[in-house]
Amino acid sequence: MFEFQSEKMQPQKINIAQLNFSVFEIVRKVERGDISLGAIFQRNPKWKNDRKSRLIESIILDIPIQAIYLSEEDDNRYEIIDGQQRIRTINEFINNKFKLINTNFCKGYAYFKELEPSIQRKIEDFQMVIFVVKKDNLPDVKFEIFERINTGAVKLNSQELRNCMYRNKGIPFIIRLANEEIFKKIIKDKRVNVNAMQDQELVLRFMSFYYKGIEEYTGNMKRFLNDTLDRYDEYRGREIEFKKVFINVMNTVYEVFENDAFIIKSKNEKDGKNKINIALFEILTFSFSRYTGSEVKNNKDAIKQKLSYLIENNTLFRQSITSASTTTKVKTYERFQIWETSLKEILGGK
């Protein structure tokens, strides 16, 4: 039997510093690489010139602009949480990458270098409010801050935020695995939004259960996945091992289920395409990783029949993979336990 323990909410210390940087300072930090404009988690569309010009005009007119949020990294460097387009626009204009087009108060077309020296100085001296999320914040707190600060026109999802927070802790490896041909083949036409990095989160889910097991799951999926990346130095030496397991498991899953892998067929699908069931993804990838590919493939008919039977006839199992909340500790433990017990009956104990 699994024991469930409640977690007490404790207030956490939050460390955010408020600074003022001049436009000149910001551009210098970008050029030195102290502020990164190339974060792989960013997907906001690039501003057009009219919007860029309005921002520069606001600076010229001393109209306060929205604060910038940065994440403090090592070596006095920063990652942009919110404000990428504002910083990019300012940097581009100072470096004469676009012209200031006609706006309500500024007439004519002009590059920065063509402006009067007094206007150039005014732009460079303009003070911007900067909030810096300090690096000594606890990972859970930092992630919560990122979510609350995330105010861009296109909201970043949890995995995109992770790609900011943990870009040097497992993210490059996860991206490589998500680009493996067998993985792309197995998730094809299953409504996995690659542009929103949902494919990477699937990889991270498998990785988290593989490295830590079901025993470490407390019912908070975000925390469970974030913890894997936060502790990634513990797992970095196992990348070769996990890559081999990952590819073998995906090949095995495809051999057993083919294009129906990780889906529950529905007669109501209008376009004939079914959506991936993440709960099925978790239990199948984790359980198959505990057996050899040949053990699973040699019993694929029995495995498919058993899974179909559970989905159709076992109310507890079906609810654990299809209910509105499948990430609770109870539901997660139930589906893992039911499926692992069933698989042992077919393949033998492990």
C-alpha cells in the first residue's frame, strides 16, 4: 500500500532586487553578453517598425515604459524573463538597425545616428526600471516568480519557462532526445505542439520517473519535473544510459502499438486524429524501460489486449488516465500500480 502524507505550506523568502539601468548601460550589457537576447525559451513574435518606433518615441518624450524583469545568473549575467522585445528594440535602434518612422510626436524618418546629439543623449540617459530575480531564490519559488511575471503577449508555458531557468541543466540534452526520429515519429499527428515545447516536456516526464521512480512523486507535477532539472548534476553522468533507454523504449512502444501509441481512441474525433494521453505515456514508457525490448515485443498482443481491457473495464484505471485531474498523487499511484501489476502477470516480476 502507498502512504499519502499532506504537505504543510510554509512561507518562502523571495529575493527580488529593483535597479535602474540607463539605455546606454542596457545596450552595453547586451553587447558584452551580460544580457542574453537569444534565450531558447522565447517565442514572442518580433515587433514591427511602428511598434518599435512608438517605444523609442516614449523614451524621447520621457514617458515611463513597462519594467523589465531579469533573472540573475552566474558571473553577473542576466536572462530576460519579461521585456525581450523592449530590450531588443532599444539595442537595434541604438545600433542603427531600423529607422524611427512617423509617429504622433516625431515626424520624419531617422536612424539613431541621424538624430540631434541632444536627442541621442536623452535616449541613452533614459532610466529603465529593472527587477532582478536573484539567483539565491529556491527553485520552486523562482519558478513561481517566473510564472507570475510572465506577462508577454504570448504567454510562456511551464516548459518554456524551464528552458529559461534550466537552460544549462539538462535542457540541451532533452532537446536532442526530442529530435530523435523515432520519438518524432511516435508523437506525429497526436496534437503535440512542438513550437510550445510540449515534446520536450514529454521527454522530461519520462526522464523524471526513470531517474526518481514513482516513490518521489508527491502530487505536484511541476515541482517533480523542476526538481529533476534542479538536481541535474546528479544525473548528467547518466545521459548515455538514458539516451539508449529512451530510444529503445520508443522503438518498443512503436513496435507494439504503432500509430496508436499513447492514445485512447475516440469515436467523437472529427478530424480522425487522436490526442496523446500523457498519463498513458508516463506508465508505458516507465514500465517498458524495466524490461528488454524483446520481452515486450514477444508479448505485444497480450500487452495490447490487457491495456484495452483495463481502459474499457477497470473503472479505477480509466479514471486515473482520463479524469479531469490525473496528476494527483492518488491517481498517479493508482495507474502505475494497476499497470505494473498487469504487466508483471504477462512478463514476469521485476
